[in-house]
Amino acid sequence: MDHDHPSNAGRSHDHPNNAGPSHDHPDQRRKQNRNQNQSRPSRPDVPPTETVRPEWAAIDALSTLELLRLMNAEDRTVPAAVAGQLERIAVVVDAVAARMTRGGRLVYAGAGTAGRLGVLDAAECPPTFGTDPALVVGLIAGGLPAVTAAAEGAEDSPDLAAADVAALALTPADTLVGVSASGRTPYAVAAVRAARAAGALTVALACNRGSALAAAAELAVEVEVGPEVLAGSTRLKAGTAQKLVLNMLSTAAMVRLGRTYGNLMVDVRATNAKLRDRARRIVAEATGAEDAAVRAALTATGGRAKNAVLVLLADVDAPTAARLLDTAGGRLRDALRAGGHG
């Protein structure tokens, strides 16, 4: 018998529901736990991400390996839940990219873990895609101090959300994504409502179906991950789901905007030794050029990998490469075609 696999846990003496003092008979312990679980009042107002799974009621009695296997088994359900929302995510990506083409911004708004994930995704766009820091923005209840220190009370303030959104002076070219595991965090809901009132496109990213956040937004992605192993700790499966979706939104939007060449980060900002080495590898991979030619092209273009690729593939000088890219809206493939090398 496999005592470690979650699917077999109900038949094992190590299962959380069966854990207890060693002198208790297993059947007695099961009956006690069943009675305790049945005595819990029904809470229809509690979203699935916050509910308690009775069969996990004694995870603290599991061995470390058993606990990790249980968590890992639950984590494996998250990609499938995200897969069920891919068509909705694609609609969002295309809508965001269309607005960004017109100069619009992508804004994330959330509290706690959801807010931190939005701030993280926004912060990683400039070094990865060479974007202006103002292009992808993360709003978090409580401001930037809440990224490293809990400010959970701030999530209850709709006025704070409205003020944070107002400070951005959103336009119809912008998109605001409200991020909330429960889908009812006041800060996220209020941010979406304020953005919608300003004419921006609004998107809900939640982990429960039929959420208030989805009702407030024009587009909704609701990744249903269910209860957490640690009840209510939505930094677990819900946080993983949100991170996966945010990865998709920003990465796919940047691909649509021509911020990549194939699967290469040609807009990477080479601001340190590691990134300068990465830029050299990217240019070499894209062009097949020798190291000396790669280094010369990067020097001529001020370290801009995309420009250096164009210099080498189109056999043009750095100013011409810059002009071709500007005319092509930064899209390297279009610039290559314009230079007669597409």
C-alpha cells in the first residue's frame, strides 16, 4: 500500500484525519474527526479558496515528506485550472496589446499576495523587455512598503484604491487588471470600478467563479483552484495561478508588441555584467556571427541587442538600424523586411 500518495491517504494510518494520540483506536479517531467536521456550520458566504477541507484537518500530524507530497499534488492541479481559461486570457492579451500599441499602459491592482505579484510582474518588464517603467505598473494596497511588510488592513479601503487609480490619470488606451484570489477584495474591486469610470479597459483576475471583481470588470479570468492545503492561505495555489496568468499577460503582450525576436529577449537592458553577457549570447544566437562581430555591433549600438542584430543581419550601420526600427515600431522582423532581409 502506498501510504504517501494523497489519493491513497484515506486508507493509510498516516492520513491527517486519522492522526492523534497513539493510544487511540483508528476507528475512534476517524469518528471523532468526522463528528467535529460535521459540527462545523455551513458557510455559503465563504468562497472556495477560503474553505476548509476536512480531510486535511490534521496535516500537522503528517511527516514532512507526506506533507510535501500533498502540497505538490495540489500544486499540479493549478496548470490545468489555468488551461481552462486560456481562451479568456488570449482575449485579454490581444486587448492589452492593441491598447499598448496606442501608447496605453498595463496596470495591476491588488492587495497582499495578489498585489505583490502584480508589483513583481511590473518590475520585471523593464529589464526583460526594455520597457519604460511607467508602461507596466503595479498598484498595491498600502503602497510600496506593503511589498515587504504586511499592510493587510489597507485592502479594506475603497477610497485608497480610488486615490491610487486617480493618481495615474488613466485613459481609454490603458488597461487595469484587478487581482484578487477571493474576487471580493475591496481594494481590487474599487480599483477596477475607478478605472472603468475613467474609460480604461478593466479586467478581473480571480480564483473563484462569479466574483464581485468579475462583475465590476469588462473582462474576467477566473481560475478556480479550490481550497488551499493550508486553509485560506491563498499565497499557495491561488498565488501560483495568479503568477502563471500574469506571466502570460505581460509576456504574450510583449511578444505581440514585437519586444522579442523569436523566443529571444532582444530588448533586454544590459545594465550589469550578467545581462551584458546575455545580450552577447542573444545577438550571437540570432545572427550566427562570431564573437568579435557581436561585440563590435553591440558597442556601435550602445549595447542594444535588437539594434545589433539588425546591424549584423541587414548589414547596415547603427544609425540606419535605429531608423529602420523606429519606422517599424520597434518590430525587428518588420525592420529586417524593410531593410531587404526579411
